[in-house]
Amino acid sequence: MVQDATGSGDRLMARIAPALFSLLFADCRIERFQAGHHLFMQDDASDRIYGVVSGRIEISLFSAEGQKLVANIEQGQSLVGEIGAFDGGKRTATATCIGPCELYSLNRRQLFERIERHPELARAMIELLCARLRWVSDEFGDQAFLDVEARLAKRLLFLSTRLADEEGWVAISQAELADFLGVTRESVNRVLNDWRGRDWIALKRGALRLLRAPALRRVAAAEDGLA
């Protein structure tokens, strides 16, 4: 069974159920990494799958010219590197620790042995891969059909439900938001300042807070043809 962080069906944070996560990584020892550590780099050889116990892992893509696009941020109970662990091909992205992280890991042989012993893991992993594929398809659609405002609104709504502190602040820079969207920092700055002027968001150095989430939902929904 595949779950998401909130039970809302959000495919961006798809993960296997906690009981299956524990079954997959049973008897594994905690591995600790500091901020900035690369679990793997794009185009590396693949031989390991990771389970996030605590902390956050940034999943990024890089063009041949070095341009960065942040594809996702994985948190507790999610899996990292499952595609490469299954097919043994090159890594499709770079995985980097954002702050201290605690992880489990298995090599390909261990992964397949556990799936053979526990067939329920096979179904869960298939569902996980399908959820990821559907999310990638959605992302391609957003890139092709939505403007910067709609894509930024969708991303802020997502981040506010996952990364906000007790006061609602999301610690993320405008440059990092630009990396998420694959656009310039200036484009993000222009939109954020407009929304701040409408009292939709609050800004401070390296962080933002949503003040009127319904307004951002309308921006995203209008561009999706749902309003």
C-alpha cells in the first residue's frame, strides 16, 4: 500500500505504509549524515535504496550546462533511489542531505531478497513507482501549460503543508524556489512581491509564510482550468 504524508492522495510525497517500511528495513542500522552529504549523484552507478528515518533529502536534476532543477524534497518514511535500485542503471538525479539526516539502506541483492520473502512489499513498491510516474507526468503538464504564478502557487501550498514551522514560516530562499520551478530568481521575486503587496504572503530573509492560502489555491486552480 502506498500512502502520502497527509492521506490526501498527494503523489509528490508517496511512500509505502509504515508497517511495510519497517518490514523492508528490518534489522538495518541507522546511518547518519550531515548537511550537504550526497547520497548519490546524477549518472552515478546504482546499487542501493535508502529509507528516510529523519531529516530531509533534496532530489535535484542538473542540465549539461549545470543548471539545477529541484524535483522534490523527501522526508521521514519516504524512499530514495528506488529506480536505480530496481534496474541497476545510472542514477536519474542527485540526492543531497538538507541538514542532519538518519537513514536506512539496502543494496540491490538485499532488496530483492526481502521482496521475495515478503510479496506484499512487491505490490507496495509497484504502487510507489506508479505514483511517482503519475507525479512526473503531472509535472511535465505543469511545465508545459502553467505560467510561473500558477506553478509557484502550487509549490508554496505544498511546501507550507510539509515544511512550515509552528508559526507557519517555511525556511526557503527565493533562489531555492526558482530551482524548484526551473525559472530565474527575478521571476520568483516579482511574483512574491506582488503577492506580498496583496497580503497573501509574508516575507522575511530566507523564509515566507502564507497569509491567504485560498487566494493561492484560486491562482493554481484557475490555471488548471478548474475555477
